[in-house]
Amino acid sequence: MKAHIITIGDEILIGQTLNTNAAFIGEKLSQIQIKINGASIVPDDETKILKEFKRAFDSNDLVLVTGGLGPTHDDITRKCVVDFFETELVESEEVLADVNKFFEARGRILTDTNRGQALVPKAASPIRNSKGTAPGIWIEKKKKIFICMPGVPYEMKEMMERFVIPKLEEKLERKSFIVVKNLLATGIPESNLYDRLGNMDELLQGAKMAFLPSQFGVKLRITIECHIEVDANNKLEEIEQKIRAKAGRYIYGKNDDTMESVVAKLLIDRGLKIAVAESCTGGLINNRLTNISGSSQYLERGIIAYSNGAKVELLHVGEDTIQKNGSVSLEVARQLAEGVKAISGTDIGLAVTGIMGPTGGSENKPVGLVYVGICDSNICTAKEFRFGDDRLLNKDRTSQAALEMVRRNLLGIPYDD
């Protein structure tokens, strides 16, 4: 089955919005062995949308469209679908019930404009939207499938995972099985990880692996195709174990894991609580920790001690320590971690201090210099990191390094690299 992805919206063409929808759809389709034949971006222009619909539908078995299904005048995708398939709009009772429920849950009054969201092409089966008001559209014609989904990413993702992918899987005739797993590494550059893994041909034995770096680390995407599903899974397991044997200390998760979800589980499983003192990250670490439902089980408090005065007053860092070593130093990071642990009574204290840039650096302490401190009942230590000169990337990398310090601490993995 060959697929084409169409993203509609002027905001994407002019760069106001990143086209993350196409990337997500492409990844999900690839996981079920649907070949992506192409992808395109089309402005909010009826003539151009219809032209692209025809080109994509004529050349592919599957077309997926996102964007332009909302209730306002510039949302014209639904009208284009009606014209393209020579059908008409009819009100769907089940969609209208969904829209009513959506508004009632938020204490809002349903307007005529929003009631119009229940109008769907007669030739289509509606894809119900549990995250918003615009239903998706599923049309089958000439043994081909045409799908439209909202452009709002979280609405589109829910439709893809709950309805579109399962329904497409039912229609696929599998001649072979493809299994994919992502291993997530951090604390090691892409090139160093590559060298550590050694001979790729020997490691993979015909499988494929991609190195996908980001500000949080490196994703290793392993892909295996076999005629027998159990053989594919067994081979994947074998490759994973080889990778872990060579680079296991850097592997913190797999697939959709995040560092914060991994750390949260470790803390909950051990019945431990943590408190975090942040200077240079301004609350980002606490934000990530509270992204996880149930974070009150392990996060006791977070303190943003940005100024030297706050470090001294709130966390009892010694004034002489700051004067002697500077606020960005191993000594201050240790005292911040020790201080936040002491005043909160937690099992672990975590702290960061650094120079995020682009200003504030010096010859001895350049932009990107960061110290992460951690303190528990056995140790109180800190580690130096040197990142780049991009402020926002440095904040992300610092938060990742700090959480990785916690992960390694909890698992007893040395942090001497």
C-alpha cells in the first residue's frame, strides 16, 4: 500500500507552524509497513487543494490529509472533500452528540457555528474526535482510502492511534513482518556511541539501524523485516541485548519513554521523594517531573534560586563559597543539592547551576558550563558539563543531564564518563 500525506495551511508554508503532523503520520504508517510515496504542503486555496487531492489520489492507494476542518471561514478542507468526491454534507447524530458533550463538559454554550462541525460528507464515515469538535473523514472509493483529520496535533494523534492505524491494519495483506524498536541513549555523543557499538554489519546482520540525535540524546531506531513474526522479534531482542552489552549505561528507555517518565517510575517503585533546586534552568526540571501523572508521589518541592541572594537565603549556600568559587561551580552545586534536601526532608536533593548564554560567559567559565549536584543519604556530589552556546538547547540539555544523574544514582550506575 502506497500513501501520500497532505498538510493544509498557510501557517505551515510561511513557517509560523512546524509540520510535525506529517512526521508523526509517516512514522506511524511506516510501523505498519505502509510505504510513504510522498508528502506535500498546500495553502488554504480551494483550487490548489483540489488539484493536490487529484494528484495524490490518482497516484496512491492511501491519502491522509490534516488541517482545515475547523469551524471558521478559512477552514475549507471539508468543502473541498465534498467537491472532490461529488457528495454533500449531512448532519451526523453521533458527531453532534460528541460536540454537545464536549461543550457541556466545559460549561460552554453550543453555538450554530460549532453545531456545523457535525456536518460530514455523505460519502464518508466520520472519525469521532474525543479531543476536540472537528470529526475526521474516512472515504473509500475505487479500492482506495482517503482520510482527513484535524490539524491540531493532539487531536490528529488521538485519531491516528485509536482509529486510523487499527483500521488500516485490518485491511493490510502482510507478506512479511516488520518490527521496529527505538532505544533511547543520553550522555554520549552520536559519534562516540557509533564507535562503541563496533562493526555494524556484525551487530545488525541484515537489520537496519538509524542514529537520530536530538538535544536529549540519541535515538537508535532498529528495523527488522522477516517472513515470520516470531523470527523478527527474536532477532530484534538479540540485537538489543548486544547494544546493551556495549552501551547499556547510556540507554535510559525505549520507544515512547521520556527521561522524566523513567525517573518517575524509579522513584515511585522505591518509595523515594526528591526536591529540586534550579538556578539556570528556571524551573524546567520541575516542569518535566510534573509532566508525569502522580508526580506528587515523588516530588516534594522545587525551588528556583536564580540570584545569589536566593541561594544563600533559601538554600543556605555559604556566601564565602560563592565569593571564592563563583555561583557556577562544583561547590555551589553540591551545597544547593544538600540545602534543598535538608530543608525539604527528602531522600534526594538535586540542583543545577550554569551559564546558559549567549551572554555571561568568560574565558574560565564559558557559555554552556553547567554543574549538576545530587545529594542522598550516602553521597553529596556534583559533576561538570560543557554544552554549546544556544540558550534554550542548553536548558534542555541541562535538565536531561540532571535527570540522568538521578537515574544513574538510583540504579547504581557510575557517572565517571
